[in-house]
Amino acid sequence: MPADAMAIVVGEAGRAKLGAMIPTLRGRMAGQGTTRVDDAVLIRRAQSGDRAAFEELVRHYDRAVLRLALHLTGSEADAQDIYQEAFLKAYRNLSGFRFECSFYTWIYRIVSNLCLDHLRKRQVRKEESAVAVDEEGGEYSLLDRVADERAGANPERDLLRRELGARIARSLTKLTPRERMVFELKHYHGMKLRTVGEILNITEENAKNTLFRATQKLRAALADLR
């Protein structure tokens, strides 16, 4: 990436400029039938200083990144911060992208590491609930505020998710950060364990064992619902 493009993200002025760009893209995502350009093409253009190409890369993964951050943090404010930081890091480091993995894997690796850091820091404090209170004093699950767009979603599953969202969210806080991350990527984002391993820099077997431990813990925590 040319030096003048890198200068955009140096210091607070650069952060504000990129921060203003990303929410605008989020507003454009719904209902626009644009033709999707191959990620590799966009990356090469962005590496040459084309900011519009990077904006389109953001648009490709905007909702997935925000949804992952919100599922894992249970906080809209924390999710927004991680979302902004993930794309800021991607923009700053895009010049070093060597096409050894997909952009999809790369951006998920960035946001996953940010979420892992956040969860580990939060473990030393009292765990926060993913249940919030609305203006009328009623409780709702933050997970229910995120659109469910993963492959294979259906009304029955969506209904179950709405009803049990808060309970599941509380159970997820009992997992270790890595267990929670593996469970999230596998079941909420429909990823293969091989891909999960690539994102978290662990082997597929390690990811499989971590998922097993997470599933066993959740089954124990939700045993009364069976």
C-alpha cells in the first residue's frame, strides 16, 4: 500500500476517517443488488491505493464481523469497538497480505483475536450478562438483535433461538474464551473445523477437541431444558 494511503490511518485523524467510512457502508448493505467483485481483485486494487476497493471488501464482510463480535461480547458498544478495530487493522496491514489464505479467513482471524483478547480481559472481572434492559424495563437478549443470516437458518430454529437466547448466552460465558470462539464459529457461522483451526492458528484436531469440551459443558449447563 502506498505511503499516502497508509497515512490515512496514522493517528486519531486516520482512525476518525476510517471510522466514518465503515458505518456508512453498513447503512448501504440492505437492499442493494450490486455485483460482487472477487476479493482477490479488490485486495490488489486496495493495495495499490484504491480506497473504494477496500470499502467494498468491508461491505462483503461487514455484517458477519459485527455479528461475530456481538455474539461473543454480548455488548453492542464492545462489538462496535471490535468491529471498528478489526477493519482498521485490516486496512493498516493490507499491504502485507500475501494471498496465502482467503480474505475471509484473514479478517475472521483479526476479529477473532480481538474478541479473544476482550474475553480474556473480561474473565478477570465479573462476567457480564448478554441480557439488556429496554426503555420500558423489560429484558431482552442482545443476540436476538442480530440478524440470523447463516446458511440453513429456518423459522423453527430462529424461534428456539429467540426463546433461549439469553439462557444460552449466559451458558456461553462459562466456557473458556477459546471454547466459546470455536463453538461460535462452528455453530453460529457454519464453518468447517478445518477453517476454524486456520482462523485460530490451531490444528483441526485441536479445534475438534475444543468443540467437544464446549459442547459437553453447554449440555451440562442446559440439561434441565432437555
